[in-house]
Amino acid sequence: MENSVFSLCFMCSIRCPIKVLAKDGQVRWIEGNPHVPGMEGSLCPRGAAGINMLYDHERLQSPMIREGERGAGKWRKVSWDEALDYIGEKLQAIIDKHGGHSVVLGERTQLATHVSKTFLKAIKSPNHFTHDALCKGSVNTACRSLFGLTDGQVGIDYKNTKHIVLYGRNIFEAVSVKEVNNLMSALENGAKLTYIDPRVTVTATKAQRYWMIRPGTDLALNYALIHVILKERLYDAAYVDRWVHGLSELQDFVRHYTPEWAAEETGIAADEIVTLAREVSRDKPSVVFHYGYRGASYTNEIYQRRSILMLNALMGSIENKGGLFFKKGPGEAGGKAARKLVEQKFPKIDVPRFDKAGTPDLPLPDPNHGVPQILPHAILNEDPYPLKALIAFRFEPLGSIPDTSLTLKALDKLDLIVTIDINHSDIASYSDVVLPESSYLERTDCIQQANGLKPQMFLRRQAVAPRYDTREGAMILKQIGERIGIGKYFPYKNMDDLVAWQLEGTGFNMEDFNAKGFVAYGKNQIFWDRNDGLKLKSPSGKIEFKSSLLEEAGFKSFPEYEPVKRPNGSEFRLVTGRVALHTHVSTQNNPYLNEIVPENVLWINSGKAAELGIKTGDVVAVASGRGKGTIKAFATDLIHPETVFMLHGFGHQAKAATRSFNKGVSDSLLQENVMDKIGGSPALHETFVTVNPA
Amino acid sequence: MSNYYLFQDSKKCIGCHTCTIQCKSNKNLPVGPRISQIITVGPKFVGGLPKASYIFMPCFHCQDPWCVAACPTGAMQKRVKDGIVFVESERCVGCKACITACPWGAPQWNLETGKAVKCDYCMDRIDQGLKPACVTVCTTHCLSFGKVEDATQIRRERHARAVAALDQV
């Protein structure tokens, strides 16, 4: 029997719309949803490896309870009832003794995040966090400081742009399918691409301008660009006059940040900086200075991200075709959003979050996502209170929180670690109980509210029955909840039931998704009137260059530039990034993806490598103040001499994932746990390493 | 040469390997054989800009294929109706003569079955009116499949746009 369903991919967090073909209960074919512009059949390599993931025998196959020491790899396969009863008993004892707030749940934001949040609210714990802050916490705060809206409420109209400037935003290797195709179509139509990165990437090879900037100096470059734009009056005067708050303050501030000054710091010639400013402004307002996806590199991250967003405001490109736009929700089209379980009434929570986000200690990072890199500190110092249990829901603290040794030490202090995941991740191997989740091809999921120029809803639909003894995350949490007396907060019997509940009152039902995999609230793109209709949520109702959010919390709107530390002698700045074949830490064990990129290598400038007697293919020792490892070198002139680069997410330690075990080096093992305390992101590029022949 | 032409618009290729993986997945191949593959050459600096070539390597489906001539069992064949070169797995004895004969490394070795495998333009899909696996899911649609004249038209139109006087104003 053949059946075909429209669904949503989940090999990464983008959730591209897909069409899945199954025959006799086996998935035979996946392609991009042909009805969705920008997809039209396309997949990315991870998406193409979805079937390979589904039938991989090294996936988690049944619930397991730890037998030996943590991490020893000795497990007892148990029934769901036994695993859930075990967790219920342990959790109940912890909650009774230490309070619900001693339980932390971390996850990568997903469609059932409202279920996870409900779980914690019901036990009176404020300690839900997402991976988001590790990636883009400071981008979020930067957006809120300017617009009063989060980064999640801002989008980019790639397709109609005339010039896009990317700061290490490696679009053609991150591969979000629609984004790639929309940008590609702009380039086909003659758009210009400027790419700025200490390392040459695939995206750099498609650019008309490439600058190998000194790492960490993008803010200096932007101050100089702003200097030129203001001095030469290249900005969109009418737009700036209407919408910008704090232009004169900015003008005073950037006066001494000349292109000549920036050339010294960045290594980019002054006249080239002037040329870029003039060139982009000729194409305004259909231009994009890309504010980034991951924004977690430096301790001044928020100011770097703010400077990029300010450049867009100066170009008048915000809420404009070919520029940035604010995402529109169903309300803008006269519709209603799907319901979420968090709309229920919960008991009052009277303690601060474990990371203190939203308190005077850490006022600005978004408490809706939390600050995961503070978790080790909070556990080890019982600050602000003891934490006893961690539920890691498709979240990998050991491969994404900087300084793995510190994180391990913290985990050792916990009474209970539960992992819900698809893979034998490192945290799964270090857990007390492992609960295998059904993959995206085996489950129906909660509604995806896709806000944008055209608000829509998408649905992930089960294509085949679970291959192994797995369950949906939203069912797993409900079933744990039932064992600790909070079952009433999960008013559904199965996923179809939950989706039907979510859709109540929206005017749509599940069948409406059958035709195309999504439903739309309206037909036309919604742009607000850029003369008078920007619905900004900042206190002034304007784009706040001079930010009340920052200043009321005691931070400057325009901090003086502090030169970045330069590496000494044999030191290098460690920079990390992505490749099209892998998603963070989660796909390294996939047979097909592993076949093409099995390990990470260390990019090192060929001149520096020659000085150290290192050739491509040599095994080298790389060490920081936090950790060390051995890795193959790639000596190349495609990277700045002060920098070494490695792909994120390798060096797995879970032995059960045999293909990724010990392959390459984990960047988290080397990174120091330092952060942008204003914005909330970790500063992943603030670690210096030494490199020597091994 | 088969009646078909698989065109790679290299300007749009990002070397992401979606083609390679979908091809393997569709043919249910183990780790090892890559019957279509992207080989990246570069990047290197050309005139101050980093440039790379992402070369797509399936099978050329030759007019007079070396692999067919070399195959001692008749497993390697050229389909009469459209010139697709394919291997009939049941007749393959795993002698690797085709692999030796092909100047471009198109036939690959499947260690699990002990037989040769190669690109057949997904002829089962073509016969259903579909496109080959790689073309269907290519991330940027840089792969297209069909008639030679359709593909050359893409380049001509792009060149025409680039030199058109209207573009200069």
C-alpha cells in the first residue's frame, strides 16, 4: 500500500515543508513540498538523509535505565511503564524535598515546546530553557533593544534584495532551503553579495566582494560604515527622521570612528570601506545588512548585532521589499493562532530562574529562552538554589555549552538526568534514564504557527508507524506528568487529539492540511505602511538607536570600541562554524552524512602552518586553557593568520554511536564559558588555542 | 549519448551533496558507492576573489560506452529506446571490468552485494514521467534534466541578460 503525506522535516530546526512517500509501511522517498515557493521539491543534504536516519539501527530503540556508573554505557532495556514509573518516583521525591524549581528542562525549540513549558509550569518550576540563547540570545536582545520585538519576529526578503552584506552568515552552507533559493534568485536577478568572514566559505565563493576581516572586529567595521554614511548623508533621510530615535547621539558617537581608524583594526582598506558604504546606499532601501542567525561569538555581541540593525535602519530597509520585515501573525490577517497548552491557568511561581534572566543580575537576556551556559555554574554553586534534576529534551549540553569538563562536573552533582532524544547523543550516554522519541517521520506533531509576510500554519504528519519502541515527546511528557499528579494539564489522548484541540477556534481543521500541507490566513503579503504604520513595541514607538531597554538596565547605547585581544606567539583565536552536511551535534552518526564529512579538521593559515612545521593531513595537538585534543590539520590561505577554524559538533564521546565516536575534536571541549552578559549569548570565539605537531 | 541531457548550472551549485545523498537513498546504497557525486575544486583566489568549482559527476551515458563493451556477461547494457546505460544487477558477476574500463569512474562498487552499480538516470522514475532523484531534490535547482536545447537556453538567456543594453542603465 502506498501513501503520501505532507509533513515537516526535522533533520535540523528549520522545519522545511516536505512530502513523504511510504510504501508498505516503509518510507521510500522524501522531497521538498512542491506547493511551497522556494521548496518546489528541493531538499538539503540532511533532509535527503532522513530515510537513512529512520532506518539506522544505531538510533535509540527502547527506554533504558542506567546500570553501571554514569557514562559507562551499561544499560537495562525496560518497558515504557517501568521507565516512566521510575522517573515519576524519582521526580516526585525531588520535588517533595527540594521544590519543583529544582527541576530543569532544556530543549531545542520545537513544535511541542509549549508542552514542555506546561510541564514545568505545572510543577512550579521557572526553569525551562531552550538552546536558542546559545545560538542567538544576543541577536534577540539586540532586536528587542531597537524594536521592542524579538529576532523571531524579524525576517529578510532575500528574493527582492539588490545588495546583501553577510557577516560570516554562511547561507550557502547553513542551507535553509527557502533562504538559499530566494537569495540565489536575487543573485540571478543581479543582486550584489558582499561576504565578510575570516575564513573563505562556499558563500564567499558566490560573492562579488569578499573581505578576510580580522576576527572579532566587525563592530569596528560597522562604526566606520556608519561614520561614512552619516558624514556623506547617504542614509534614507525621510525614513530615519520618521522612525529613528537617537540619530544625533549616534552622529556624535561615530565621529572619531573613521575608515582609516577601522582599517588598522580590521585589516580592510579605508577606501574599500567607503566604497561599500556608497555602493550599498545607491541600492537602498532594497538592501540587507544581515544581522545573523548564530550571534554568539564575542563578549560585545549585542553591540555588533545592534550596529548591523542600525545600518539597515539608516538605509530605510526595515519593513521594505528586498530588506528586513516584521513577521505578521494571524491577527494581521484577521485570523486566530492555534492554541497552546501554556494558555491554561498554573500555580504561581515565586522563585527566580536558575540563570536569573530577567532579574537585576542578568536583566536583558530573554527569560522566555533562558541562558543555558549558566547551568553548570548554577548547579555547582547552588546559585540561586540547588538544582537536582535535568530533563534534556533533544538538547546536548555536553556538545553545545562551552567548557565540557565544567558541564560534566556539574552534571555529576545532579540526582537525576533524563534524556529524550532520537540519537545516542553524549548526554543520552551520560543519563540515568533514556527515553527514545519517535522521529519526525514517525509522529504527528503540534501545529507550526508560521508567521511571516503571509501568515500560515503547517503540520507535521506521521508518515509511518514507529520502527522501534519509541513515543512522541508530547506524549512522553504527559505520561511522566500523570505519574507526578499534573496529568490534568495535558488534556489529550494522542497527538491527533492535541492538534484538534490546538485548532479549535481557528476556523481550520486537520483535513484542511491534506491538500498542500499548510493553510494560509490570507493570499497577499502584508507590509506595514513604512511612512506611518510600523507597529514597533519599543517605549518610544521608534527604532531606538538610543535604547531605553539598555539604558534603564544601566548599559550604554553606544559603548566605545574596545580593540580585540590579539593572539600571542603560537596562539590562535578559535573560530567555529557549520557545514551543509551536518546539523549542530545531532547528525554526525548518520551513515550517509558521516560518509561525506566524518570528522572535523583544523583550518590553519598556510604561512603560520609552515612556521610550525605543519602540513595538510598532519595530526596536530590543539589545546586551550579548558581542554585539548588531536585533529588533522588543513593548511590553507583561505583563513586569516590569527585564526584557526573547526566545524562545530564533532568529537562525540557516546560509544554506542560508533561512526561518530571520537571522530575529530569537540569545539565545546576547548571553549571557555564566557558570555555577552548584556545580550545573553556565550562568546564562542573568545578562546585562544595553541597548535603544535602531535 | 542518451537522448537526455542532465545539465548542471554550475553558477547556482553550492556543492552541498544533496544530489549524492538522495541518489544513494533512492537506490538504497550502503556507505561506499557514490553513483552521482559532487567534486569541489578549490576554493582558490582568482583575481582577489575566492572561487570554487563544484563539479557534478554522474554517468555520461556515452554513445559507445566503454563499460558495456567491457562487460563479459551482458549485465551492462544500453537501453535501446533512449540510450540510457544501466547495469542489470542479476547478470552482474562482480568482475569489475566496467569499473576498469570507464575513463571517468562512473561505475561504482557495492560491497554489500558484490556487484557494480551505476547511474541509470533513475530510469524507473523517468518511465513514470518523473525526473531523476538528484534533479528532483537538488537544493538550488541547479540540476535539470531533459533535452539538450533546453539546457543551452538557460546559459544563452543568462548571457543575453548580462550583455543587454537595458541592464546598463
